[in-house]
Amino acid sequence: DYITAGDYIEQIFPLLNVRFIAAHNGFDSANKSHANVDFEVAVSNLINTFYSRDLSVKRKSANRVKWNKGQSTSGYAPFGYRKSTVDKGKFEIDPEAAKIVRMIYDCALLNMNTSAIANYLNEEYILTPWEYSERHKNWAQRKLVSAKTERMWTPSMVARIIKKEEYTGAMVMGRHETIRVGS
């Protein structure tokens, strides 16, 4: 952000006695004769801002193209799936984990609430997604979480699985949009 960068260089850094050096531009805030360099740094910051915005727009566009082709841009597959080793960007069913997901849905179809399902899974010593990933050394499949909170099934874990649209066979991407440069 060239305006914020300018504020820091011209106002905040001098107030805090911070020396700013941009080696690539030959800028040194300790050098008082840098009128042309000030302009160069301002223009460079402006160009960098536009470059970042342009890059952000291109990245989002590339993601949308992949999504329209049915390819995932996610770093991990939902529990019950794994990333395909054959078709990049696609998920395939993980048969062993899928049995657990099916068990959860079967219990839900029997009108069991999430607490009852979690209790049932714990009584049957069914592996949680964290334990399953740990046992299968499949850390690329899901985000790392605290082992203590994921050793037992909880109603919220069950609800997360039941609510996931991915289990209908749909690929869900772009559900959340982060406001960043270029948004």
C-alpha cells in the first residue's frame, strides 16, 4: 500500500528514529538529499501496489477456472476422501474413512442427534478424523489440530461432517472469500 508506506517512511519512522534503507532503489532515509529518490520510492510503491492487486485478481481468476473444471484448490481433502494420485485437483473416496462417514449418516438417518452419534462412535472406539490421519500418516489430508481435543468424538465434530456439502458428491470451493489486496 503506497500511501501507508509513504506515511511510515516520511512520518512514523523519523518519529521513532528508525532508519529506512531500500537497497534496490538506493534510498536511505538518513541521506537528506534524496528528493529524486523519494519520488522513485513513491512510484515504486505505487507500482508494487498495482502489481499486487493484479496478481490477486489473476490468482482468483485461475482458481475460478479450476473450480469450473471440477478441480480443487484446497490444501486437503475432507475426511472420507483423499487427494487423487492420478488426477491432480480431484478427490477420491478413501474406503476406510468413508465407512466412518457412512456410519455417521446412517446414525443420523435413525434420528440420532449429534451427541448420541458422538457417544456411539466413542463407545465403539471409532477413530476420529485426527486419529485416522495420524494412524495413516496422512497429514496432507487435513489441517493439524491439537491431539487432546481430537481424541474423542464431539457433537460439533459430527455436525461438521453432517453439514458438509462435499458428502453429497458436490465439490465446494470458494465458499469463503478473504478480503485482501485486490479484493
